[in-house]
Amino acid sequence: MRCYFPHGTIRLDLKKIHLPVNSWSHFGMVQRRSQRFQFDTLEIDRSVTQPLHRQLESQLRDAIRAGRLRPGEKLPSTRGLCRQLQIARNTVAAAYEQLLAEGFLEAEIGSGTRVSQQLPEKTAPSPGAKQAASRTSRRRLAQRAESIQRFADWAPRIITPPQPFRPHTPAIDHFPRDIWQRLADRRLRRLPRLTFMGVDPAGYAPLRSAIAAYLGASRGVACSAEQIVVTSGAQQGLELIARLLLDPGDSFWLEEPGYSPTWHAFTAHGAVGVPIPVDEQGIDVVAGEQLCPAARLAYVTPSVQWPGGMTMSLPRRLQLLDWAERNEAWIVEDDYVGEFRFAGRPQQALAAHDPHGSVIYLGTFSKVLFPGLRLGYLVVPEPLVRSFATSRWLADRHSPVFEQATLTDFIEEGHFARHLRRMRKLYAARQQAMFAALDAAFGSAIGYERHEAGLHVVVQTSDARQNRRLQRAAEEAGVEYHAVDQYSAVGKKTPGLILGFAAFDETQIAEAAQAWAERFFSS
């Protein structure tokens, strides 16, 4: 370094001058650099129910807000961070993608992922913001809102590409998009102008007729178009049922383990859930009558029990219908993948055996077509239709008319039936590929039931230790799964892993199973 004086120049060697760092900082010559954030200190706890990507996402967000991760600071690659933390790369990618969507991170091709220069919110709130927050904190949420907050982790905030073996995911790449586009284009030109103003809250009338005809022919459900209420997917159907059929304090039966979002929807309205065990024939009605004989409602998945995979036997169905008639109770039949039975014709729905109008039938197009469609339906007794339609009107008026009209043509012109036949054949092949891959990769180290229906397999584990080993190996191999215990309402942990196969071809299934097994046996 050179310093210029009136009588000449003096050359200084800073390496040989020993001054406190603060001194140089005072003269503006050397800026003290803060210690870099240590990413390997992030804590991932596999013993809690919160998903791993949510844990990582929350810790990174907190670090950015607190200033420990500064604007412009580069984050490790997904591959690098997954190695540091010993978690799946997909877990890191999901956390990064959520923070990108929220504006905490920014990514540019060739330069990686960095903390955003302009954060979505200030780290230190202004005094006015603090006062507003203080006033808000004194205001009370409704009890129902507070109960809903318990289920916040169940609501995904960003959709990531599915990896083997994510459940609940159909083979959307086999959906006939060209046919759907042609029908949509035609509908856009021909749909009457008045229809653009809206339709009956119960749904587009031609679609209700098409659904009734389909259910009568394929599921044995004898119903009229007037009994159909079109919903925005099955979950809205459950919400309407909870609102109209359950009062606060009413009890309801739910299969144990069973479909937890139903538990969430019903208990959010003040109902009291009673877990009822299942066996190889389905829900145990005798146990239900012993635990809670006066339940107001029973929710069941008789065609393919979730997550067990078994089909409810005919004697058990008749026993359940008899209980409902004697106790003036309702049965909610969720027939979410009843079309996908791979041995013989699909069984008739439970509602087909109901002579007393006890069954509320719930169906959805999300699993058989594509999840983003968000169209489902209820079959309710005619005296209840207006109540359900009015409740639907209060919620969001009706489902989009354009999608309802396109779906009507898709059904009436035979495309829906042909698509189901193709998918039934495809899923049967993929189920067999799943069985073969698990056998080849794990041998007798794991067990599972070979059911003849459904779009998932449940891997059974011998004890909690093996369950943890399988979960850890899956995380390391980038294998997605759902733990059985997240669908359990009782306190004990139910071992087992739920694996979906519908969205993955034979090569993906075999490779994922092999990678998973290699890490399992090496642990």
C-alpha cells in the first residue's frame, strides 16, 4: 500500500503491521467479515411428526429473518446440503422451492440459490407494525379457527414433482390431453352465453345426469341426477357433510388407521371422533358398537380401505347398514378409487346395498383423471339436496362451469370409460412391477399384503426399530412415502410405510426399490 505525503511516498506493508482489526475498520481500510452461517448445524428431527422439508424450510426462514443468513449470501446446492444433513435431495429441493415461492430466496441459472436482496418482510418490524401486531394478538380467533391451526402442516403450500413412491398421485402423463383440449376448445365456442353467468349450486345439470348414469352402470348406485351435488373435490364434500350432518359434540366413527383429513374436517366443526379398528373384512362394526353405539355418522372406505388396502366384505357391509338403520345414523362412503380393481369387475358400492337412504356417497375425479381438476360429487337423499346446494352456494357458489361442461362431454362421448379401461390395465401392470421390485430388492426382510385393488402398497415392519431404519434409508435414497402412523388417531405409533406406484413406470419402480434396499441393508 502507498501513502502520499508532501515530501515523498512511503510504501507500507500491511502484512508486517500488527494492529487490532477494529483499528483498521475504524480507518475504513479493512472490513471485518462476519462468520459464515454453518449449514451443517441445522437440526433435523426424525422423531417428530412435522415433515423434514418443513423443518428445514422453517429453520432457513428463521435464519434469514434474524439476519444470520444475509441478503445475497449463497446457499449450498441441494445435493451438497442433503449430504451435510443426511437427508434426501428432494427434501432440500422442496424447502428451497417453498422459500423461493415466498420470496426469501432467489435463483439464477449458473449462479445457484441465494438469499433475496429484497426480502418479503423486514427483519425488525417498525414501531407501528409492532403496535398493530400487539393489538391483533389481543383479538381472539374463533375456537374453530384455533382448532384448524392444528392441521396446518397437512396443507401443502407448494407442489413438487412426484418421486417414487409418493401416494395419492395418478399417472397424469397418461391422461389424454389432446382429447380434453379438443373438447375444451369446442365448449369454449359453443357454451351458451347464459351459462357463463353461472349454474345451479348443485352443479351443471348435464354433468349431474352424466354422473348419475355412470354410477348406475359401473358402481350399481341407483340415483337420479337430482341427487347429485357437484363439489370442488372430495374434501369439499367432507366439509359440507360436517357442516350439515354433525353438530358440535356429535360423535362419528373413523377407521383406525384411516383417512386423517376426514378427522380434521369433522373435528374442526366440533364433532368428536371415535377411532374404530379395522380387520381383513374392513371396519369392525362390533367394536364400534361397543366403543360408541350412538355415533351420529360413520366414515368408511369400503372399496379400498385407506390405508390398509382391504375390501370390505359383503357381510360386514350389511352389518354396517343394519347399525345405521337401527341408530338412525349416516354412513359416508368414500369411493375414491373404487374403479381400480384388477381382478374381475369392480365391486358394487356400499350405497348399492342401501335400501333405507342411510349412505352419503362421495366420489372424485381427481384420482381417475388429474388432481388439478378439483371436481368431485356427492350422492345424497333428495330431501337433503337443497340444504347441500345452499351450503355450497354460501361457500363458493358453484364449481367452474367451463370445466364441468368439458367433463360432461368427456363422459358422454365415451372418453372417460375408455380412459378408465386403459388406466386399469396400466395400474395392474405397475402393481405387479411393484410387487416384483420389492421382492427382488428386500426379499423376506419386509412384508406386505397383495391386494387386488387400489393404487398403493403398505409395507409392514416387524418393530419400531426396523420402521425407523426403513424411513431413514428411504430419506437417503430420495424415496417418498407416507408413514402409516400419520393416519392413526390413537396415541400409539402404528408401524408401516405407504407406497404409491400409480405415477411411476416399471424402470422407476425397480430403480427406486433397489436404491432404497441398498441403503437399508448397509445401515
